[in-house]
Amino acid sequence: MAYAVIARYFCEPADEATVRAALLKVREQTRAEPGNLAYEVHAEAEVSGSFVLYEQYADRAGFEAHKAADHFDELIVQTIWPLLTDRKVTFAEVL
């Protein structure tokens, strides 16, 4: 069963360009992962420093492999997460 992740990332407007650039790099590398079905990055139109991510994987194992990837650690854990003021994540099974 396909597995989806919907994440909302919030950062200070001063950090928006750094977070945006890192998310675009993550998107490129994640789309090349064998278990990834979709990885979309959105910047909220009316709120500076607010991003919405939609990720879809073939199954939960595909997502776990994504979290174990070097680019996840480098770009998400080390670059993006320290700049966030808030993060909300929802995990779902695709019907």
C-alpha cells in the first residue's frame, strides 16, 4: 500500500531562501529513489517562510529508505531542520 507524507515547514523569512534551495535539492534526489512515487514542494503563497511538502512512496519501507539516505541527513536534518520555527508532519496510507 502506498505511503504518503504531508509536511508543513515554517521558518523565519530571513531563512526562506536557504530552506527553499535545500528543499529543491532534496526533491531532485528523492525523485530518483527507487521507492519514491512523488515528491512535491510548495511555498505557501500568502505566508513567507511557509512550505508544504507532499511525498508518496510505494510503501513504508520506501519512506524508511528515504530517511536513511545521505541526502536526507545532509539537507533535511542538518540544513533545514535547524532553521525551522515549527514543523508539522502527517503520515497517511493512500486509499
